[in-house]
Amino acid sequence: MRLHAGIGYVTPDNEHHGRGDGIRAARRDSLAHARPARITYRRTTPEDKR
């Protein structure tokens, strides 16, 4: 198991101070936004321009 895997890859200090849920939510939102943007970019950009 990787370091901090059990607490969702936030530092113990962040978890202790109650910031863990917010950090994990922001990460989920960011990843949810990035995936369709990445797919759109790859579909509209020629391979030689990547």
C-alpha cells in the first residue's frame, strides 16, 4: 500500500485539520472536468501537432 493511500492521498495534517474531504472533492471535480477536455483535444488536434 502506498503512503497515505488509506486516507485518499491527502496528508495526515490535512486530514487532521478537516481539509481532507474538500481536497478529495476538488480532485474528483478536476478529474471529471479534465477527461472530456482531454478527449476533445485528442479528437480535434492532428497527431503531428500534439
